[in-house]
Amino acid sequence: MSAEPHAMERPQGPAEVAARRVLADARELQGVFLRTLYWTAKGRREPGEVARQCFEVGYRSAFFLSVTMGFIGMILVFQSGLQLLRVVPDLTLLGATFLELLVRDLGPTIAAMMLATRVGAGIAAEIGSMVVTEQVDALRMCGVDPVDHLVVPRFIASVVMTAALVMFSGLVSFAAGGATAWFVFDVQPLTYINFSLLDRGDLITGLLKCVAYGAAIPIVSGWCGLTTRGGSEGVGSATTSAVVNSSLAVIMLDLVLTGAGFVVFV
Amino acid sequence: MIEVTKVWKRFAAPVLCDVTLTVPTGCLYGLIGPGAAGKSVLLKCLAGLLRPERGSVRLFGQAIEALDEVSLQAVRNRVGMLFQNNALFDHLTVAENIAFPMRRRGITDESVIAARVADRLRAVSLAGFEQRLPGGLSGGQKKRVGVARATVTRAEVVLYDEPAAGLDPVTSQKIFDLLRREQQEAGATVVMVSSDIDRLLTVTDRVGMMLDGALIFDGTTAEAKGSLHPVVKQFVHGEVDGPL
Ligand SMILES: Nc1ncnc2c1ncn2[C@@H]1O[C@H](COP(=O)(O)OP(=O)(O)OP(=O)(O)O)[C@@H](O)[C@H]1O
Ligand SMILES: [Mg+2]
């Protein structure tokens, strides 16, 4: 094998290598993001595939998400009730405060973190195994952009179903919290169900979060799947990084949207 | 015409070292070489699936290493490819696998698609396998479905990576003869990688041999058979004694 020319072997420090890798990753992720938007607007797709993904993302996560959110509602109401009692022995606003927190932040964010583990791992594993068996290359040879064929149906399903799931599991959470308030602190349901603190800003912020999380999870996980290297081991690490990265994306979006919501709706 | 000029590709180590190669239009080009010589990587560079670090690959007069994925799609619509491991879509039936490239090229008439799929399956002696899933096929059957999918669109350029691997001698000769016949009928430009050198050389126009990422021989089939290059001679005639 002939020697490689020297020009290609400019020495690089570890910091430069790391910075280059982060930049390359960011560019790839941006590419997947833009192509997803492009094909969502332009691509033609079989409705069956989107429906199948909706079932995959939505129906199959509904039970898991409701149970988790129900328990979280119970725990949160119990803990905040105890804290409140130490400061002011008045729990009439317990339900109203919890509802605002749930709509504005906790409902979408916790549900999305749960979805990131379930949906994100599934997307990355499925796409990753298609990469290592060269099925993605075969798609490209058929003139298909893998983002169009694999990511976009999951993207549409995820955006729609995340919003639906958040609303449903938020309702479960609020109800479970109400039961806790009633049994533990003797707060009557009619006192607990109180919409007075909920305003337009809360609803808009909450809804925007649902959409942003629902969009971020399939894009980040699809990117992790599409950049799988090696064999089944590569699929494993793609799955792990899909869960880690989409959870990170959810938290970062939470920070950004919470900040923006606070500035816009004071 | 396929023109490869000084293509350099590396993974952990260099895999293609300044490969220069021309395949004239309408030529069936056989690419041979020992394992890990870089044959499959070269084929993927021809298809634009891998991007070389240096050098240029021209297909239909276009330098494809400069194209983005969207423009590449137009080029790839004129190229068929069989992967070494077949790369069948495992969630689709055999019939849907074969029909997939046609559907993506805008053919929507179901009767046309069904007729063409049946014709392809008959050509590879798999009639009646339409509704099977790839997971339930033998290695050789998968390979033949892969061949059927690569040829279904009658592309102008077809790249075959081991079209006869895992097939018995009779079936592999039939496949080679089939691919040669269809290549001649369509006037297609074909690059065929195969380890079954005796049978491959019965159908090729030209032959190239790769060794450690370099193209060490390029000539007509007769020249390959009569080559005095010690490595080529040993490899083509399957001798045990020699430099390899
Ligand atoms: N995706 C990849 N990542 C890293 N290395 C690779 C990759 N693909 C191929 N290689 C390396 O490139 C070299 C050439 O591989 P290639 O698949 O082209 O061999 P080949 O000539 O097709 O061999 P065979 O006849 O066994 O199929 C090998 O050493 C292989 O390890
Ligand atoms: Mg190979």
C-alpha cells in the first residue's frame, strides 16, 4: 500500500479534534432537521405509514405515560402540600398552583422525557439496524432520501401524538393529584379544581413545548440512528445516545421556552 | 461511461489509493481481487454512497463527488446496485422489495409492476415467492432477490457486488449468463465484482484487478487470462504457489 501524502497528516491537538467533531455533529443534526422540514412540506407519503407510526408512538406509550404521570401528580401534590402547610396553613390554592405548573412546565417536560426514552430508543434502534445492514444505502440507491422515508413519518406522528399524550397524561396527573389532596389534606375536589391561575401565557407556553419536544425527539433520535457505525454494537450505542441526546434536547428546549414564555407573557 | 480518476479513500487506514479506471459505455467490467482489497468500497464510491477524500468519479459526464444528496438522486435513478450482503428491506415482501425501485421512479400502474416483478422472479428461478419475507429465505435465494431488484428498472449503469456468492455452480452460471444477456440487450454499462473468477471471465469484456487498494491490472478478458504479471497470473489461474 503506498504511503499517504504528508499534506493530509497535519497534526491536531485533542481540543481541535473534539471541536471538529462537535461541529461536524452539529452540521449533520442541522442537516437532518432541515431535510425533515423540507420533506414534511414537500414529500408525498403513504398515509398508512404515518398512521402506523402514530399507533407506534401514541397508543403504545399511552398507558406507560399515564401511569408515570399519575404517580408524579400524586407525589408532587403530597410533597408541595406538606411544604405549604409549614408556611401557610391554607391549601385552597393547592390545585390551582399545581395546575399552572403542570400546564406550563411539568406536564409537557416530564412526559417528553419519558417519551424520549421510549420513542427515541425505538427510532434509533430501527433506523440504526437498517444502516448497518446497508438497507439505508439501498434506499439511497433507489433515489430515496432516508430522512424522507424513515424520519419524516415518525416526525409527523411524534408532533401530533406528543401533544395528545401530554394532554391526556396531564389530565391523569391532575386527577391523581386531586385524589391525593382529598384523601391526605382533606381538600375538597371543588376547591382543588380551580382554573383561576391559568392564563393564556400558560396555555401557549405549554402547547409550544409539546410541539417543540414532539419535533425534537424524532429528529435527534433519527440523526443518532442515521449516523450509526459498525455492527450491532453500533446500534446499541446509537440507541443509548438517542435517549441521552433527546432527553438533553428536551431539557434545553425547556429552558429556552420557559425563558421566552416568561419574557413574553411576564 | 464511468471514469474514476485518482480516487483516494481512507477509513482507519487507506482503502483506495489513487485508483484510476475507465469503464466504456456498454462494457461489462469484471473487478477481481483478494478479500479486503477495496472492491466493495470502490463500488460504493461509484454509486456516490461513499465520498472519496480526493479524486473524482464521473458518471454520465457528471462529477458525482461534487453533487449534494438531492442532485445525486437524479443520477442514482439511472443506476442499479446489488449489495454484497443484498440489503433487502426486511419489512417488505419479496415482491415489494423488487417493486420498490420502480415505484420510486414514478411507475404507479399496479399491473405493470406486478408483471415486471413476476418476470424478474422467473428470471432468477424464484417464481411464486412474491409474498415471502426476506427473513424466511435462504442465503442464495436472498442473493437472487437482490439480483432481481437491481435489474428491475433496466438501469443504464448497474453495479453488482458478488452476484453469485453462495449459489451452486449451475445457478451461478445461469445468473452470469442472464446478467450478460440483459446487459447486451440494454447496452448497459456494468461493473461486476465476483470471486467466482472462472465463471466471471466467461462473460466480461474487460477485467480489473485490485490489490491492497490499488488497481494493479486493467485490460481485456483475454489479456487478463494471458497476463504475465505474477500476482494477476496466480489469482486468475487460482494457483497456490506465488506472491499472494
Ligand atoms: N465502513 C467501513 N468502515 C471502516 N473500514 C471499512 C469500511 N468498509 C470497508 N472498510 C475496510 O476497507 C477495506 C476494503 O473493504 P472492501 O469491503 O472494499 O473489501 P472487498 O475487496 O470488497 O473484500 P471482499 O472480497 O471480502 O468483499 C477493508 O480492510 C475494510 O476493513
Ligand atoms: Mg466486498
